[in-house]
Amino acid sequence: EAGVVQSPRYKIIEKKQPVAFWCNPISGHNTLYWYLQNLGQGPELLIRYENEEAVDDSQLPKDRFSAERLKGVDSTLKIQPAELGDSAVYLCASSLVLTGGAFGELFFGEGSRLTVL
Amino acid sequence: KNQVEQSPQSLIILEGKNCTLQCNYTVSPFSNLRWYKQDTGRGPVSLTIMTFSENTKSNGRYTATLDADTKQSSLHITASQLSDSASYICVVSVRGGSNYKLTFGKGTLLTVNP
């Protein structure tokens, strides 16, 4: 079974340019997460989807970041315009939601490493 | 202050040796605790998930323990191998009403030398 697929793996852009990351979760997983990970730090949640609905986007910098999950399957995370401080790894993960609302095991993609020059 | 604290920040051991990584958390109410392994340049991979009622859980050479009373967990690696070199991340799931939230630690960077 295919895991969580992310693209691109690496992206180098100049500041003020736009960038987009794509994620295809594990088939059947209704919950999709976008995380930001800086070097030497743990992942930080940007947005969580349950099906098509963004149920937690409280940490998403909405002035420059946007995300969508059309049809409740794959998802795109966009940054426009990018700033130097956005250089990081963007991780996508997916899981099932268990009875009672608890998260099942999270499966992560390999991440998209962004470098903003 | 990070609500999930991991120690040590980094650790270097020789191949074949055992080691123990620590995770202390303050978040509540507790739902479950997870340990992930993250190889350099890769995404995290789940090692164990423990609920409140589980004191210990093993996955091959990895054994996680949980003391929900003291809010401490440890990950013990037996007979380390070079491939164990990675960052190990502790994640605590908390429940607020019908909502759940995952809080990640910063990880412990383990280096296993030959």
C-alpha cells in the first residue's frame, strides 16, 4: 500500500515568490495534517482537515499561507509571498479518526524542504 | 515552556550498547503517548502508541514505558545498531471535550557510532 506522498521533495525560491506543496494521503484516511518542522525542532501543526473541513487552522499564518483539500483526498499548501523565515520542512500526515474522536496512528510523508533565498 | 520535554537533547553511544530516552509532559487531560523515529531527511515513523492503562509496550528492540501518575515516559533501545541513528520524538495526545490535540516534543538526536 502506498504511503503518504508529498511533492516536491525540495524547493528553492527567492523571497516574495509563491510556492505550493502537494500531498496525497493514504487511501481511506479521512484526516490530513500539515506540519512545519524547523531544524532540531518537533513538528508544529499548521492545519488539520477532517474530510474537506479544516477543523484546526489556528496556527496557520493566514496572511500568507493557504491550504485546500478539495474532495477530501489530496491537499495543497500554498505560501504567497514566501519570506526568509519560511525556510523549513513541510510535512504532511494522514490518519483515521477513531471512535470517540481520538486520532489513529499518524503516517507522515517524506516532507518538502523549502529554502527561501 | 514546552509542555513535552525530552532529554537528553542529543546522545552518542557505541553500537551494541543500550540507551534510554526520556519524555516528561505537563499537558492534560492525557489521551495517549506516542514515540516516533525520524531519520535525517525523512518523515517521522511511529514506534509505539500507549494509552493511559498501558505501562510498557515493545516494538522489536524498542521498549516504551509510561507512568501516567508522574507524567513520564521512556524509550529504551536495546543492542543499538547504526540504523538507530535518528531523532526520537515524543508526542502526547490530549483531549479537550470532543477535540483532540497532539503536542510534540523537540526530539532527542541519537547517534550510534561503530
